[in-house]
Amino acid sequence: MSFNRSLFLTALAFFVSSQGVQFGQRVKKCQISDAAIFEASGLATSKTFANVAYTLNDRAGKNEIFAVDVNTCQTLAVYTVNSATNWDWEDLAYGPCLDDCQNGTVCSDVSAPRRYCLYIADIGDRGGNVPVNNIYVIREPATVQNSSVDLAGVLKFNWTAPDAETLLISPDARLFVVSKVTGGKATVAQVPLTAWNPTSRVDLDLSQSGTLKISTPSRDPLGGALSPDGKFLLIVAEYNIYFYSIVNGDVIKTLNDQVPTEVNTYVRTPSTQSIAWAQDQKSFFILPEGADPSLYAYPIDTASSGIVVG
Ligand SMILES: *[C@@H]1O[C@H](CO)[C@@H](O)[C@H](O)[C@H]1NC(C)=O
Ligand SMILES: *[C@@H]1O[C@H](CO)[C@@H](O)[C@H](O)[C@H]1NC(C)=O
Ligand SMILES: *[C@@H]1O[C@H](CO)[C@@H](O)[C@H](O)[C@H]1NC(C)=O
């Protein structure tokens, strides 16, 4: 085989495998026994605290975030979010703080130290009502202890989608919401920085939106998570989990153009809305809704995927 031909085949193999990253069999990490976590609707892992993930309940819940140990499922802390109402909290994203990104210095991938924020997406329809479409922003608490936390800001937006359960954040703190529709061909739109405003509500620019290329038998999607480096995206639907490789950092174009692969080792757990990457990007976690949920991890099968992660 000529050098050029082998180089070509190597490049092709890399391309094909990186499009279809393989995941291994699920691993049950532990089972939550805290009765206060009963409608988990979002999950995010901490960069600051090892083995800590944050979760929240949707409309039946209070204005609380839970810090959970991903190995034991013990609740480590409950944070009460001051001046926020849980109308229908449907997702939770973790990333740089938007205000830090506005001056362009402390938010870039390479600069350290930096602060992280939790973005609480009150975007659901609360069972057929009109969504409030507020995203509450808190700084990641400095300690893993029960406390009350103040808002760092609120993003208020308006769009025509009647329901949504997915909020995504990129490493440079661009925020995206994905609607929830029968059949899964949902709309993804960016929430602009101008939405960070306590008094006015901005309309999302739907001329720049995308449409998911998935087809499902249910109302989807139920959640999603961009990897910490922004290169991979997981979307969870009622029956499947979909994997995307984000092209050139363009989330909307990727969702609009790409037919995702399915995580073929996924064992369906009904009503799973909570999905999060581990910070090392070697696995992702899911946490189903309902009482006493088990936390599951799906490791990337690096041998068969042939990719370097993390
Ligand atoms: C950027 O903004 C953040 C948040 O307001 C502030 O803490 C930080 O000091 C600013 N950095 C510079 C270099 O101005
Ligand atoms: C933290 O708050 C939870 C819920 O209110 C409570 O059950 C728990 O005992 C508290 N933990 C500590 C250490 O105070
Ligand atoms: C949101 O947009 C709809 C139409 O797209 C409009 O009827 C409604 O008044 C808007 N609501 C707010 C709070 O701006």
C-alpha cells in the first residue's frame, strides 16, 4: 500500500469513528435515596468539586439545587436560590459566567482561574400552560454546604415554542434552548446576551435557528448536554440518546445539518431528562425522573472509537 493511500485510509478511519463515537455498557453508579430529589429534570457536573453533580426538580419542586456525590448518590448540599421561583425548571447547565465573558478576558478556555455559573432553565410548559422562559444564573457556590445563594442574573426571552426542556452551554458561554415537539424535530435557538436584563424580555432570533434531524415517536427532546470542550453533544429523547460531533463550534448549524448517531448501548429508562458529561469527557451520566432514581454512567469506548478525549 502506498504511503498516500495508507494516510488516506487512516484519515478516513479517524473521520468515520469520530462521527460515531462508541459508548460502552452502562454502569450503575448508585441510587438516590433522598426523597427531596423526586423529579430530576437537569444534571450538570462540577469542574471545581470532584465527583459532584448538581440536579434540580421540575415544576413540583422548590427553588432548590442539590449537590450530589456521583459515586454514592448522597446529597451533599441543598442550595436555596433566592428570588427565583420554580414554575417549571426543566434543565440545568454549567459553564463560564456570562458577565465574565462580556469583557472577554476571564472566560476563554485557557485562562485560569475562572468562575463557573449554574444556569437554571425555567422553560417548561408546566403541563400545558405558557412557559415563563426565564434562565436564572447563580455562581457556583464556594462550598458544598447547605446555603442560600443570590442570583447573579436572569435571562428573559420569548419565542413561539410552547414547551422546552433543553438548555445547552458552550465553553464560551453561548446559551442555546431546544424546544420540545411531537416527533422530535425541535427548534434550537441561541439566547443572546441582551437577554441578561432584569426588566425586558428579548425575542429569540428564529431566522438563525435550526431544526433537529431526528424522528421520534414521542414529544422530544427531554434534555441535552454539550461536552466541556464544546465538541460533542448529547441529546436525550424518550427512547434514544443521540450523539453529535459539533462542527467548527457551530451548534445551530450542526444540529440543523447533522443526522446524529444513536448511543447504541443505551438502556432506556423512561422519562430521562437529566444528562451530563463527566468533566473529563470520558463518560456521561443520566438520572431518570421519579422517586429513588439510579444514576447511570456510559463510558466512551475509546478503543473502538479511536479518538482522544479530554
Ligand atoms: C471582567 O468582568 C468580571 C465580572 O464583572 C470581573 O470580575 C473581572 O475582573 C473583569 N476582568 C477584567 C480584566 O476587567
Ligand atoms: C441540609 O438541608 C437538608 C434539606 O433541608 C437537610 O435534610 C439536611 O439535614 C441539611 N444538612 C445539614 C448538614 O444541615
Ligand atoms: C411573546 O411573543 C408573542 C408572539 O410571538 C407575543 O404575543 C407575546 O406578547 C410576547 N410576550 C412577551 C412577554 O413579550
